[in-house]
Amino acid sequence: MATLKGKVLFITGGSRGIGLAIALRAARDGARIAIAAKTAEPHPKLAGTIHSSADEIRKAGGEALPIQCDIRFPEQVDAAVAATVAAFGGIDICVNNASAISLTPTAETPVKMFDLMNQINYRGTWLTSRACLPHLLKAKTPHILTLSPPLNLNPRWFGPHTAYTIAKYNMSLPFRSSRARRPSSSAASRKSWRTRRT
């Protein structure tokens, strides 16, 4: 069975939820993990910070590097990637987990929220993958994992929350472009998504 021992993971939005769960699973193998997320101080409504996540990762058996980073800003993404490479020597896996969500119909979705979802979900994913790519191409088994859905144009996925679906589908598009490149010139790219059966 493959192991992540010694592998370097760069995870966006890893201070809680799915991102933290991925980090803890990798930590049990002995991975080295950079947590790039916005929350550095405790939030009154949301559990977890980059520092509490780092503590959990270390307790689970991994190495951790907490980095405060807002992936909407390329200079912060570039700095976070550079800090990871300086600390761990490279990057083997880029995990695009950070995401904004608003399950509201079009008439109830403010433009500000539309912009936020696309800035984080789509643009942030692209910025992060782009910044990691030069380092991934130096790794033996480079991977990009993006937490985004398969592209399904069934209207049922658009009607209730058009803006959110657009933003999440946009996250999936870089994955499709990377599959079109020659294997020797790109990292393996995968999407992960869980849906309920209906």
C-alpha cells in the first residue's frame, strides 16, 4: 500500500473540515504538511485555526507548518509556497480544498458573495496550482488534488444555487486542462467529490 511518509502536502483551507481531515490522514503516515488558511486567531463561530490544526497534525505523527494565507491574493499564495519549500525542501502534493459557499438562488445572492466564491473557489485554486507547479514538477510523484465536482450540466445543479455551482464547476476546469497536457510536462491531477444518491 502506498504511503505518504516524508511527502510534502500544501493544503489550502486546512484549519478545519475536510482539509484538516486530509491533513490528519497524511500525518498518520508521517507526511510533512503546510496548512495555508486565513484563520490564525480563534473564531467565535468556527472551530480551528492554523495553529490548532498544526498541533493536531503533530500529535497524529506528521510535521506541520501553519501559514496564514488568503488565496485570493497571489502575493500571499507565492509567499506561502515559498515558505513551504524553504521549510520542507519541495512540494509533492497540492490540495485545493479552500472554498466559499452560499447555497442561495440568483435573486438572493449578493454580487459581493458571487465575487467571493469565484475569487476563492476558482481563482484561488488556479493561483495555488500555478504557484505549486514548478515545485511539483521536481517531485517524483507530483499530484494536485482539487475538492470539486464532476462537470454535470443537468439543470438540477444550477437552479437552486446557480452562483455556487458556477464557482465550484470553475474549480474543476483547471483539472481538465491539466489532463490535456503531456504527462511529462504536468503533475497528475485529480478531483474528489461526494454526492448523495437520489
